[in-house]
Amino acid sequence: MKIKVIVTLKNGVLDPQGKAIQQTLNGMGFSSVNEVRQGKFFEVDVNEKDEAKAKIKVEDMCKKLLANLVIENFEIL
Amino acid sequence: MKSAVIIFPGSNCDRDMDVALKKFGFKNEMVWHDDEQLPKSDLIVLPGGFSYGDYLRCGSIAGKSKIIKSVVDFAAKGGLVLGICNGFQILTETGLLPGVLQQNKNIEFICKNVFVKVNNKNNKYFNSIDKDILELHIAHNEGNYFCTSDELKMLKDNDLVAVSYCNEKGEVNEKSNPNGALQNIAGIFNKEKNILGMMPHPERMIDKYLSGEDGSIFFKNLLNNFK
């Protein structure tokens, strides 16, 4: 079963790449862009048939490796 | 005075560190990350570099290596653990030190000499160093130290900010901050001060003709603790 995870920077944490993307978009003429925050997307294929159980495992993976909880939040889709 | 330098796939300052440690009298051994046992050592060094190509987050994958469990045990018994640059990133990712090293504020790889102020000499890394300001080298893309306000308070209350970026006169200000690090933090200790993580590379400053010798001062002092 494939479980999808999005990892994003917490609010207030500096995102220099997001800032550079926003400035580039503004420079390209997309003047309505106020802010861009960059994150990560993971697709984890877990050997598990029960979705709830798979998600519990992926949550553990997020806490231990996929996200750094000092600066990042994760969301299991 | 025995030391060991751990090599991860992508480490690139491991041999510089080996040369530096041996130059000042350490009997150094190199240890592969996939080993489980550390040799009997007084000092363990996690060197600089780009372990696992900085995949996921700098230091995050190296932080799960087999050898790390032994490093954690060694540190828990009071052994000295020094993490330089990527080694500092690995220490934060393993939780041995608080906080995280984020991408530099200006999104540039920074490679230059900097000055750092030694804030605390009540430890084995800086105890008999006469100078308060050291000139060392930095080379990193992710050296922008960040931690929560609670962690910062803990670091301050316990005097654990080991070194701060400053100018030649020792003034710690925004202008002397190369990478946007919180309060110019360049290196920190754990509570017991046996673990030191810092972005600057002392091993690159051990030759008066090539670079400068403030790194020599660091290693000589470290060695003196084991004489």
C-alpha cells in the first residue's frame, strides 16, 4: 500500500528557497504571488494491507526520519 | 590519547582531520560507519563533508548509521565527541545536540575564513586557550543554526553556546554573521560539555604557511587534556 506524505516547514521558519522562488515568479510577471513555501513529498510503499496500520507505521517513520520536528510538520494524506 | 574519526559515504574532511589529529600527537584510527564497535578512544570525531549527498536533510541519514549507537553510548559515559560541519549536522539529527542547521540565509555556499568568539572555557575543548577570538574556516551550504525559543533559553541558561561568529575585534553582530545563524551561533555543547558541534573547521587551520594556526591552538589544547 502506498502512503503519501507531505513535509512542510513550520510557520515562522525561514525558507530561503521558497523566498527565491517567490521573487523569481514576481520577476517573471506573476506579480500576484505573495509568498512561496517549499516542502517535500514522499510516497512510501508499505507492505501492509490495512490502511490504518500502514498509516501508523508511516507516522512513526515521519517522526523518526522523514521530518525534523524542530522545523518541519508532516501530513499523511 | 587515542582518537577515532568516523567515515560516512560522502565525508570529505575525514583525512584532513586524521592529519590534524596525528600532527598534534593523537593516535588516530579511522572507523567505517557500518561498523558497530568503536575502538578504545578518548575522542570521537564526526568529520565534515556531505554524507549521503545531503539527501533528505544534511546529516539525517548518517545519523541512523550502525556506528551511531556506539557513539551515543560513548557520549553517555562522558567521552568527548566532536562534530565539525557535517558532523555538527549529524549530531543535531541524532538528537545529541539540540536544534538544526538550516540552509544559509543567502542561499549561497559559503567558503571563507571567519572569526569566532570563544564563549566558554569551562570545558575540555577550550579550557587552556589564551585567545578569545579564533580565526577558522567555514565551508557549508547549511550552517544556519536554528532552534526553538525553549532550546535557546536552555543553551543560554547553561552557557552552552561554545562559539559565536564575530568580527576581528570580537564583536558579535549581524554583519559578522555569515549564514543567518540564530544569534550568530557557530557551535554548541551538550549540557555536560563533552559533546561539541561546530560549523568552523579547525583542521583546516593547522599550517602557518597555508592557512593560519588557530586550529593548531584548538588541537594542542585538546591533547593537553589527555596528557
